Amino acid sequence: MSGNDLTQLGFYLLVLLLCVKPLGNYMASVLEGRRTSTLERGLYRLAGVNPDQGMTWKVYAAAFLAFNALGVLAVYSILRLQHLLPLNPQGFGALEPHTALNIAISFATNTNWQNYGGESTLSYFTQMVGLTVQNFVSAASGLAVVAALARGLASKNSESIGNFWADLVRGTLYILLPLSAILAIFLVSQGVIQNLDGYVPVADSKRVLPMGPAASQVAIKQLGTNGGGFFNVNSAHPFENPTALSNFFQVLSILLIPAALCVTFGRMVNDNRQGWALLAAMVLIFVPLLLIEAQVEVGNMEGKEVRFGTTNSALWAVATTAASNGSVNAMHDSFTPIGGLIPMFLMQLGEVVFGGVGSGLYGMVVFAIIAVFLAGLMVGRTPEYLGKKIEAFEMKMASIAILVPPVCVLLGTAISVVTPMGLSGLQDRGAHGFSEILYAFSSMGNNNGSAFGGYGANNPLVNLTGGVAMFFARYWVAWPVLAIAGSLARKKTVPVGPGTLPTHTPLFVGLLVGAVLIVGVLAFIPALALGPIVEALQ
Amino acid sequence: MSKSARFDPHIVRGALMDSVRKLDPRHQAKNPVMFVVLVGSVFTTVLGLQALTGRGEAPAPFILGISLWLWFTVLFGNFAEAMAEGRGKAQADTLRKSRRDVNAKRLDEPRYGSSYTTVSGALLHKGDVVVVETGEFIPMDGEIIEGAASVDESAITGESAPVIRESGGDRSSVTGGTRVLSDWLVIRVTAEAGESFLERMIAMVEGAKRQKTPNEIALNILLAALTIVFLMATATLLPFSIFAVNEAGKGQPVTVTVLVALLVCLIPTTIGALLSAIGIAGMDRMLQANVLAMSGRAVEAAGDVDVLLLDKTGTITLGNRQATAFVPADGVSETQLADAAQLASLADETPEGRSVVILAKEKFQIRERDLHQLGAHFVPFTARTRMSGVDLDGRQIRKGAADSIEAYVTSLGGSFPTGVRQAVESIARQGGTPLVVAEGNRVLGVIHLKDIVKGGIKERFAELRRAGIKTIMITGDNPLTAAAIAAEAGVDDFLAEATPERKLQLIRERQAEGRLVAMTGDGTNDAPALAQADVAVAMNTGTQAAKEAGNMVDLDSNPTKLIEIVQIGKQMLMTRGALTTFSTANDVAKYFAIIPAAFATTYPQLSALNVMHLASPESAILSAVIFNALIIVALIPLALRGIQYRPVSAADLLQRHLLIYGAGGVLLPFAGIKVIDMILAGLGWV
């Protein structure tokens, strides 16, 4: 890597870290309900919701699941009825049931795994009313869950972990919408298209230039860690990501909210140091992997855009998989073996290194609970995190949350590699072929949505196994997290003393990083050995 | 209770037998990790037998070799548990001998001398009244309602010196199975057959009633989750390797034997095998400290205690105050005062009185005199006068509290000098008890009686403070005195003029703050506080009510034991945590051994990961399995003994244990597996 490359990476990190504190504090004020507006109050009146009414974790979880189920149903219906709906200048037809189901789950779960090409399959109505809406509310759902968890940790002897509807509305109204509006307008200034025109024929050829409301969807796709591209090649497409500047702000947006949420969390649990410690753990895993990625990709321009070069493609690849974003500005399938391994591994870590909006942080807190449990035992004391005793119920829920994603990934991959239908879409053979399938399920089983490429996954088998993986990876993690929040809210807070293990020190950060890495490594080393590791050793 | 060594050959022999007995799947099913190993052992045995018929997936010796070591893994785990139980079982046998069925003399009327019927002790019920006379065994736990006797309690406490038990007060409880050595007792039975202290004690040491503690349950959940992750990681390797073989067009898919071997190596067998042994050994260590914990939960809670309530007398200070100085009144010499004080104390057999005589001798060489020879008349302490003293040769010497002496001298026409009054106040401020001496209507001066803080106790409290435990001294003294002693002993806080109600209130307040409170107690009036405390240690000499309210009984009746109990609780948790970390950290090396070996035929380039340069794929896999089994045996002593407790801050302790068990756990198996591989290769077995 040249000095220039390092400077670019350093500049990126610097800007990101500078944004974290102001945005984090702002989001805390939103999630604590300290901001309000006539619009917000009007929405509650319309829906008949009392935003101050606390919910027990079970009610909260039921509201969260019901709302998400409605989202799946809505997207599925739009996809199946696409030919009857407006704003369809190209006259695209309805989608197959299995394809539609996969897309519906994918967008409701904040995965944005795409088994279709946007410009050749979906109408503007579908993109805007179906997918973009989910981009907002799936991210807001993640925000809501992490806010509930923070409240559970902060409150004492309380049954309530907040009101889901209020969290959902506030997150959308005051965080996601304003940031997306700013980013979308900026992207338009860089040349990202935003229109409802029909596709434009190119003179003297049969080709057309696809059109559409791209900017409004691209902005939230990055900020909401959704990642679903308007066009098939995602942010490698010049209409989605035309310039170096648009690239910089998009890749910044990928990590912006997940990183700033750490600060929000610290504020909400009344101990800023706790938030910084979680952020430090994320950065500690992120930076070394980023440097390796950028180094191994030096000189490998296959599948990369000339306007971005290798370093910015490597940065994007690491950021998009560290966060559960999944958008791409280069084709990961063409990366070097190690260059492909790192994004895959980042997803396999459970999407906790930044991770999705909300989901990344609550995943990291689950790891912190596991780390605190082990550390507590090692110092001879019933473990406690932020003054809350971690007991059998919390461990049970934390274990489920840690367990579900790897099981989804490994089982999904296993089913695909031994069934003819699972193998039917495979482009490459051998170890690289295995990497393609493993990558696909690592992506779906951790709600990332990033595609390695080279694996045509639009068949009933992969659509269903992938749909199930995405569903479980999202809800079977969020639900135990809410259960933890509810259980912790009920507990009293143990005062801090010299016998308390501090959870904001470098030692604990190290332990947390160790816990995340060791679970990821132990679960996936055998599979990685047969894919990218073999490739690298060839 | 008789003590036996941990590795007594008798116990080891019994444990070896038990390890085989514990192969019962119903027993193994309680421990998910070891159950997986058992299933793996059975499975590979079947595969090995199949291979013997010539249709195996791999050579029979290899499969059977793996299988053999998997069986060993299960057996070693069983052995650890049996070893932990061993000493308790031996003790239970001894105890059972004291649980003889004796005949009891059931009184028709609850008074000594009433007529009685002789019935079997087993037929006694709560509320029955019995009489026990010299040489007879006490048939059942009870409360003395009449009489006093010396009782041999060695069967329970292991202490051979007899103890006095009498009706009324704090020494009125007796335990079934102990023997009256002299005199007689009338006892009201307080327990039904099968629920006596001795019965509970037997059940406890045998581990029959052992339930998993909350923390153990939480850890088991984590271990089960890890097991499932590894089950997935290994089970999916079969389809993965079938794909790889198809694609590469060479080699064979990984065998089920290798997958089972890999699975067993990866799942946390080290902690899984030793987990119950650690818990049993923790209870056992309590027992060795002569503390009988009524549940494992109490032992575990002891490790979490953040507040210790300690009685001043006996725990923080020596039981008795001692005279440390004579402060004469104006115009009186110190020797004069000492002489009078000694005379007044000669007949006073209380420890305080003795200490005055000793101080007079040490400081002024005033020798002891015989009161009878002097023709003196001793005036004993009474509640009315609140003074004691001596009348001789017309001299009337008295000592007592300042206000009593003041009343006394005033009534004789004397006055109380201001200098003495100042001295009295000054002594009280320093935490001492002033004892004023007067002769006739003249006040001679003050004796400074002082609470003597036990040697080394201040350092002990400082250690506890570093470990995050606060100490609160409980005393009936006035706040001024209490504050001075508290400062000298280095406790964090004190409760002066303590009453049972205030004690209870203090515990509730601390608990409301989220703290875990431990205390000791012996009297009936301690019972409510004992019942409220999280860890409540009742003295065995205490009343039945106190013993029932507590969740531990200290057979030595030593209040300082609380500190030891906290350490044992911590040790138990630390040992579990350290071995879990160690067990998981071990997996890194095992991957490096097994992954290249398992796929050697399909992807020979993976041999680059064979960093240990193990001789062959077979020896690599076998070495990992053998290491995995042997490490259990190697760690049995640690599991039984527990990790040494150090009174340092949580962060320091974590750092230390992460280094030893985390980093050590990563590195050690590389060396261990390599050595085993070299031995296997050297012997030509693989």
C-alpha cells in the first residue's frame, strides 16, 4: 500500500470517529424521547398509540414481530401483484412465489440479499413503496431493539423496556429520514439519478439506460445498513455511485449509525465509558482486517471500478461486511482468496463489528454478556454487566442469540453443496465454488445481504433455505435480546465496588474482542479451510 | 468429623469402581458435554467392530484406538467426580455410625423426675420430651428445658473436649447422636426422624442432595451452546468434504470416526468432565473447614458477598477487655492506685478482674495476696450496686462504672474530682472502658480497660477491602467506644448499640442497595437477622433457632470463619471460569492438528497448517484425542483443590487468570500434542 492509500484509510476513520460523538448524543436524545413534534404526536393519535405507555418485553417483542410480519406480507403482496400496480414503465410482471418470499424476508430483516436484478425485475412502485419503506422500518426496528436493551440495563425493578411504536416512529422520523434526505440530495449533486422516467434507449444499439428513483433508495440503503442496490451491480453502477466523493460519503454512511450507536448506548446506560469500550472493541477488529484487505488487493483490479481503485474497493468490502450492509462497489468474487476470506469472516463473526443499525450493537452486547460471564467466574463472583447480575436466564438467551447465526450458515451451506438444485447456479468449481456458496449463506445467515457473486441463487431451494436463514438470524437473535432486556430491567442494580469487574477498561475490551474472534474462528475454521484457505494455499 | 487425605488409596480405589458405574447413560445425560462423548464412544466402537469385519471406513486399529481414548475421556470425567465425592462418602460412613438407634426415655410430664416410657428414638416426634442421663446418647435434636450437663459432641464436630449444655440462654440446643457425659438433661424434641441435623449432614456430605447451583446451571447452558456450535461445525464437514472430493476428483470424504474425534476434541470436555467435581469439591472444602453448608447455593453466594457483618467480641477483639493503664487522681500515686485496684480485683474471677491483677504485677511488681490470710471480705458485683470490691482492715475499696462510684462516694460525703471525670471521658473516647476505683469516700483514679483487637485482623480487613468486601462491626458498645475500636481494627463501618432489630434493619438496607450480606450468629435473637442475610453462618454452639435460620453451620463455632467461607465460595467460581477458558482456548491447537489431517487426501496443500509437523494424519488425530483425555486427569487435582484465592482487585485477578488459563490454554496443547505424537511415532503405533 502506498502512503496515499494509508492516508485515505486514515482520513476515513478520522472522519467516522469525529462524527460518532455528536450523532451518538443526538440519537440518545431521540431514543430517550427528548425530541418531539406535531407530526409525531399526530401519528400517535392516528394510530391510537400512547407513546408513554411502557411495554413488558413480551409485549414489546410481540409488537416488533407483528410489525415485521406485516412488512413481509406487504412486500410479498407488492411483488406478486407488481403487474397490476402503477409506476411500472417497463411493464415488469409478477415475481415467482419463492423469489418474492425471499425478497420480502430479505428486506424486512434488514438483510437485502438480492436474488434479482433491480433494473430488470422491479417496478419503481415496488422499489419505492415495497423496498425503500422496509429499508427505513427494518433499520428503525433494529434501533428500537437496541434502545429497549439499553433501557433494560439502565432501569431498576421495572417491568417496562419502553414502547416499541414510539421507538419505531422516533428512529424513523428524527434519525433515518433527515440523514437520508441530506445524503440523497448530496448524491443527486454528484450525479446519482432520481426520476420516474422510462428507460432511455441508447442510439444505434438495442441497449437501454435504466432510469428510476435511485438516490432516495441509495441513501437509506447505506445509512440503514440495508445494502440492497437499486441496480443489479449495486454501488459499482455509475448511476448509484458516480464519483469518488459519492463513494466516500456512501462508505462513511455504512458505518456511521452503527458506530455512533455505541455512544448512544453509553449515554442511555448512564456510563459513556461503556459505549466507548464497545466501539473500541469494534475498531480493534475492524482496523487490522481493513489493513490486510487493502494490502492483499493491491494490484488486483479484476472486478473493480477504475474510478475507485483497489484501496477504496477494499475499504468498501470491509465496511459493508463489518456492518451488515452488503452493498458493493466491486465484485468480491474476483478478490484474492484472502481478500474474499476477510469479508466472509466479518459476516461470520455474527455482524457485531459495527453490524446492522441496532442489531450490530445488541449483538455486541450479547457477546459482552458472554465475556462478562466468563470473566466473572474467573474472578470468583457472580458476573454482572452494568450492575446487572448475569444469571441462567440471560445466559440461555445469550446462547441462543450467539448460536442461531452459525447454525443457519453452516446448515444452509451444507444443504446447498450436496443437492443438485443447490449446486445448479454455481459458476466456479472446486474450492472457489465452495467459497461462493459459503459466502452466500454467511451473508444471509447473518442478515448482511452482500453477494460474493458467482452463485446464481434464484431457485426454490436456495430461496427457501436462505429465507429461513435470514428469518431466524434476525428474529431468533432480536427476540432473545428483548428477553434479556426484560429480565435485566426487572433486576436491581448492584453498586460498583472494587470487587466489580470494570467493563470499560482495555483489559475487558481485549477480552471482548477475544470472545468475538474465538467464537467466530472456532465455528468457521473448518469451513473456511475448505474454501478460501485452500485457495490461498494453492 | 474425621478427616482423610484427598488421595487416600481407599478413596482412589472406590473412585475407580465408581467411574465405571457412572457410565450409566442416565447419569451421563445430566451433563450434555460428556453425554456427547459417551455417544461418540459407543458410535466409534460400533464402527471399529464393523471395521474388524473388513467393511470399515478406516483401518480397525485406528478406529478402535480413537474409540478407546474416547471411552477413557468419559471414564476420566467420571473418575474426577467420584474422587470429589470420595472423601464425603468416607465421612458419611463415619457419621452414619453415630446415627445409632437408641432407646429414648419419653417423659409423661415435661419435668425431671416424671415417669417415663422407653421408646425407640426413631419413634419420637416433635414436641416429645425426653430425659437423657449420664452415659446415654441424645436420641434426637432438641432444646434443653431443664438441667445442665457436659456433652460429648465429637461425632459431629470432631472436637473431643466435652461442652456444657444447659437450659435457657444460648447453649440450650443439643444434637441427636451426641452423648451426655455427666448429669442429666430434659429435652424437648425439635425435629422429626429423618430430618435431624445428623441426617441432613450425612445427605450433605454424600452429595445426595446436591443440586446444581445457579451459576453452574448458567455455565452448563453456555457449554451446551458451545457443544451445539461444534456439533454443527463438525457435522457439516461431511457434506463439505463430499463436495470437495467431487470437485477435486481425488481423496476420500472425511470419515465419521475423524469427525467424532474432532467433535470430542472441540467441545469443552475439560470443563465438562470436571464441572461437577469442582462443585462437589467446593462443598467438601467447606466441610474440611468444619462448616456445614445447607446448600451449594449458599456456598456459591458466599463468593459474591460484599458486606460482612462481624460481631466485635470474639471476632474482631479478643473475647475480653484487659486493663492497660492506671490513671490516678490528683494527689494519688500510680502505685497507690494499682495497689488498691489489685486488692479490689483479687477475688474477682472475671477476665477483666484478672487482667487488673496482672497489670499491677507487671507494672509495679505488686504480688498477688491471699485474701483469706488478710482477713478480707469480698464484696461481689450486684446489679443494684453495680460495683465490686473488698473490705479489709476497715478499708473499703470499690471499683465500678463512673456513675456508680460517684453515687457511692457522694453518699459517704465525698466528691468526684474533675480530673478523674476528664480521665473517664478521655478513656471512653479512645474506645476503652473506664473503671473507677475508690477507697471510702475518696476517688483514687481510673483503670483503663481496653478491648484488644486481634493481631493481624486489620491486615485481613484490608485484604477484604481490596477484594471488594466491606466489613461492618456489630457491637453493643456506645457509639464513641465503637468508633474508636472500629478505627483501630480497620473496619469500614460499625453498628453501635446494636439490637436484633437494628441488625435486621441494617441487613435489609444493604440488601436494598443490591449488596449481598453475610453474617454469623448464635443466639435466638440473631435468628431473624440470620434468616434475612444471604449467607448466614450459625455457630454450632448456638441455639436451635439460630441453626435453623442460617444456611451454614460452623461446627467450630469460630466467627472469624466467615472470611474463609467467602474465599471458598470464590475459589469454586474461579476454578470453573479458569477451566472453561482453558478448555476453549485448547481448541485452537486441536484445529491445527486435525484439520490438515482430516483433508490430507483431498487438499494436500492444507498440510501447510500442520505447524506442529505431526508424523501422520492418523497420529495427529489420535494425539489430539489422547491429549484431550489426559488433560482431564492432569487437571483433577486443580479441580479438587480449587484455584488459589488472592485478595486482589477483580481486574488484576482477571488479567492473571487470562494469562495463565487463556494464553496458557492456547499454547500448552501445541506442546502436549506434539509430545504425544512423538511418543506414538516412536513406538511405531501409527
